[in-house]
Amino acid sequence: MNLEKGCECCQRGEYVEAIAHFDQAIQEDTNCSKAWNFRANALSALKRYAEALQNYDRATFLRPDYHQAWFNRGLLLMEMGAYGNAIESYDRAIDHYPDPAYIHARASIGLRQKLVFA
């Protein structure tokens, strides 16, 4: 329930409130990789990049095959200018996603946008 409420808050741009819901979900289950991933997304939206990276790391530690967390981690690292590390995260996402072409396409689009608008 807290995950759903947090995601709804994110959709409305209410990231601080979303984090509170994700915190509650994490208190209920510290091993909930989705809560860590979603919390990281909200932190990233608030430009709290170091905290977001720690949360993505926690999500991928708990569930090493969590392709979406690896992909989101790559997006964050790209935003931070850590392109080599971003590629490593995308590679991990590709390792665990049934359609690697999708991850390749998303990563390359993100990289091109970053280079064009930087």
C-alpha cells in the first residue's frame, strides 16, 4: 500500500511525500528492492544524487537481477556525468532484461539527449 501511495505522489511531483511513503514501506520490509528503487527515483528527482545512488545500490544488492534498478542507476550516473559507470549499469540491466535492444536503445537515447542539451 505504501509503495502505491509513494508512486502516486511521484506522479504528482510530490517527491518529499513519496519518500515518506517509501520509508514506511522499507520499515515494513527492509529487503523490499522496489521500495529502495522507487525511493531512489524520488531522491533523484530532487537532485539528491548521492542518496539516490546509495538507494539504487541497495536495491541492486538486494536483487542483483533487478534490471529496472540497474537502468535507473545508469540514468542517474549519466546525469552525474559518470558515463563509464553509467554504461556499466546499463550492461548489468542488459544482462537481466529479456530484450537487450530495449535497454541499448533507451541508454543511447539518454546519452544523446545529455550530449545535445549539456
